[in-house]
Amino acid sequence: MKTTLLAIALSVASAAPALADIIEIEMLNKNEDGDRMIFSQELIRAEVGDIIRFVPTDKSHNAQSVKDALPEGQEPFRGRVNQAIEYEVTKTGLTAVVCLPHQAMGMVALVVVGDDLSNADDILNARVPGKGGDKLEALVEEAKSLITSDESSTDQSS
């Protein structure tokens, strides 16, 4: 009986990670619209437990979190140039992501986990030079609009 219960517990525990999504984001020199130095997805919706994999489709890119621009308790990450990196989401909130060599050109992304915008000011105050800072500001506004519209559609369906 104990063996059966242990087997059931282990199978349930091992099934939990299978519920997580793997979200693949490409690091590109140019996308289909002609935008240069860009992540394939700039506003990334995720949930706790998901894994975000940044893949350098084109050379000379990396992906890394921005200092002080991620949820409290979330581990920062820093990928090497020309190498893929996986980022496991462990906290709700916003995480700013940049390609260090191209952040001033606007190569940034924003990870939105859940409906938690409590650290939006941290993202807006982050030190991201050039077009990257402007784009992060626009992405935060887009995230706010997205979450507000999600909430209002949920309220209407109740």
C-alpha cells in the first residue's frame, strides 16, 4: 500500500512541470516587417512555472534581465552572446529583458506574468539607454492596457 501511494505521489509530482509552457523567443537582426534588432515577441505573456527560451536566430545577440527591473524574488539571468538561454518564471510581475549589444537600438522585451503590475515603476525607472528605454515605456503601457481589457472582459462575463 505504501509503495502504491508513493508511486501515485511521484507520478503527480512529475506531471506538474508538464503543465508549464515553453515559450520560444527568437533574437533577430530583422523581422518580417523590416524592424531591426528585435526579439520575435516583445510583449511576452507567461505564467509562473513557464520557461522562456531566448534563441539567437541571428548572430551577435544575447538576452538578459535588467538590474532592478524584475519582480522581487525572481532570479536575474544573463545569457552569453550567440547562445540560447532559458529563464524559468517563478514570480508574478514584470521583467525587462534586453539584448545588451543592441538595447540602445530598441532590442528589448517585457515579460508579463499574471496580472501583477506592482513593479511597473521599477521597469520605467530602469537604466536602459536610447530607444530601448522608450520602447520599454511603451511596452509597460501596452501591458497595462492588456490587463485592464482582460479584467473588464472578465467582469462582463461574470
